[in-house]
Amino acid sequence: MAGDFPIQQENVEIQVNQPETMDQGKIQKPQESVGKVKVINTCNVKPRKALGRKECQLVTFDLPYLAFYYNQKLMVYKGSDPFEKSVEELKASLSIVLEDFYQLAGKLGKDEEGVFRVDYDDDMDGAEVVVAAAEEISVADLTDEEGSAKFKELIPYNNVLNLEGLHRPLLSVQLTKLKDGLSIGCAFNHAVLDGTSTWHFMSSWAQISSGSTSISVPPFLDRTKSRNTRVKLNLSKPSDAPEHAKSAETNGDAHCKEAPQLREKVFRFSEAAIDQIKSKVNANPPEGSNPFSTFQSLSTHVWHAVTRARQLKPEDYTVFTVFADCRKRVDPPMPDSYFGNLIQAIFTVTAAGLLLANPPEFGADLIQKAIVNHNSKAIDERNKEWESNPKIFEFKDAGINCVAVGSSPRFKVYDVDFGFGKPEVVRSGPNNRFDGMVYLYQGKNGGRSIDVEITLEANAMEKLEKDKEFLIEA
């Protein structure tokens, strides 16, 4: 009943160059050979059985991400069966898991009132699967801690806006034969799902691929149970996206000639290092605080180090941002299996001089208070504010001199086994990177070890690499 819900409307009138990958709604086929990676074929995979027509309204938690880029993940595996056999088995298991996760086999659409939704029908193309070969590249070549550029040819949909899901598949997978293994590169439409849902899908797909006949935890697909306000956005093509998406060529940077050079690097913290960081932060807790969690302890450790590396003036502000899972924060709480975006950015800010002049528990206390205070009431107020004046997210919205943390070491990414062993490498692709973006992953060695993937301006990264206090070196 559309009349029961308020409809908000935003007119976006920014002129933006349409990416070259689009041609009046038709998708251009990938080049047959790109660098060391040769595309062998491209096909589509649908749910194994007919499901009929399905529609699912996107909600307030989803809509701000329409003008971000597809979320990219890369998993690299050693060995495996003959590549061709693995490809057929992965496609077969994908068709089974898409019966439950059918939204990833659909496309973005709009209802008669212009409200975005996910549409699925049996006559749609389904998910895209690209099969490629890069037999000069070994698994070891992809285990370096530095950079993401080398992954670009192994993951589809570089520089593709989520808004293009109106015309493109919402999931694209690239299966690439390596010299001594294979890689699985995935591009997920971020307007449709967050990190929790991404890894729920990946673990479910791996479960089927490893021989299970059904998945252990089906997705909870009714997004309107988390928020049922209908918000109309006048977005229909990439040229309607905000200024940060002016050029798909620059991945969110409209002034690439003036932009600082960014570098990405993974810093690996062992269990012993994590325990040392946590112990130090909890040595003298501020009055009234709770014990600081591993996340809060590691976050303040990173925030301090990045602020030192940037050499900010004492009076410069620095913002810590965490994209927090709100499944258990909303009222009523949603199950962990909720499929969609159920995250919100939580911010805390202080002066750089104040942060660095104080012991680490000062920053940890700021982070803890911001997280604790982001309860169902705060979430509801944030949603109402956005619904009254919809704003599509831009990278700069993460805050000035920011450290913005996404992903979570709670995701058991190294347990995603498709039947040929656990991955050697799990990384994020080049999309959606900006100065201060941090991804936290479960460490490959398991336990409490954590990999910290950081994107920083090149000069700051050079200083961070030499910071023994950050690296936990004697």
C-alpha cells in the first residue's frame, strides 16, 4: 500500500560522463586478452530451478550505496582439480546456491512510484561468470602485501557503479586459471548487500561446492522488516550519480591529476601482537569505560599510527569511522542471516594533537562510546534524517583526515573452502578505495590474528611502514 508510506524525492541534476562500458543499456563484452589475463568465455548462471517472479524493495540502509562501485573480493587457491572440471563444478554449485540467494541473479529495478527494488524473473540472464587464464601468474605472485593493482585483471567490474545494476548482473564472478592454482574474483552490487551478506553467500556457495545438498543457514530476504519507509530517488543512469562518480576511469576521483597518489598494503598482526595491543590499551582504562574489545584496541592502534604518519597539525581534526553491523542494534533485531545492507557509519572526531598526546585508551574510549551510543534510537534518527533529505554517499562523507574501517575479522574468510582447500589469499579489489580506508580480515593463520589492509597517501604510507610502534617491532 504505497499511500501508507511517506515518499521522499531528490532531484539530482549533476552532469556526469557516462562510463564507456555502457552503450545505451547494452553491456560490451570484455576484451579477449587483457595483459597477462586472457578471457576464454563468458556465460550466465541462473538458479537451477524456476522460481517465478520475485520483487524486493530496497530500503533506507541500501539506497545510499547506489553511486558507490561494485564491491570486489578476490580469493586465491593453490592446486585444485583440472581447471575445467573445477569451473563446471563451481558453476553447478552456483546455480544451486542461487536458488536461495536469487536476488544476486536479478537486476535493479523500480516500481511504478520510482522506488528502487531488486527484480528477479526466470527469463533474466542471472549471474555472470567469466572464465579466464593467466598461466604466467603463480599463487605466490599474488601473496605480496603491497598494492591491489595486480588484482585488477582477476576481478570483474572495475570502476562499475552499483547504479549500473539496472542493466548489468548484480553478481559477476571471474574464475581464472593460474600457473599453480586458480582465483575466484567476485564483484557484488553494494546497493544489494553488505559484508555480512557477502560472506554468508560465499560460505554457502562453498558449502554446496564441497558436497552439501543444501545450505545450513538460508538468507532472510524481507528487507522491509528492518525499515519500511519508501524513498524515491531520481537516479536511472550513471550520469545521474553525484560528483564523485564523474569518471569511472578514475574510480571516484573527478580530479585525478590533482589527487595524491594512493598506496595499499596489508599489515599482518599475529595473535601475540593483537594480545599485546589489547593489553596495552586496557592497562589503564578510563573511569566508567568497559574493557576494550579487540576491535576497539586495534582500531585506536591504527588511528594513532595513521595520524602520526600523516603528520597532521595539532589543531587538525581527524575522524574515525566504522561501518557497523546494525542487525542486533535495530528494533526489533534482525537475524544474522538478514540479506542486504544493514550497516551504518559511526563517527567520532578529535584533534590530532589531542589524540597523539594521550595514551591509546583515550582514542579507544572515544570509539567505544560512539559504538555503544549507536543504539536503535540513534539508528532510527539517522534514517529519518536521511529520508527527509536523501543523500547519496561520497567518499569524503567518511570524514576529514579519516580512518574508515570496513569488513570484520569475524568473517571467517579463510574457511571458505570450495572443495580444493582453504584460500592462500583473500583481498579486496581496487574499487571503493580512498585515503584512510581500512579493511580488517581474519588472519590466514587463524586464531586471533588479524590482517589490516590500509589505503593511504603514498608519503604517509612510507612513514607507516617504518613505524616500529605500529608494527610491534622491538
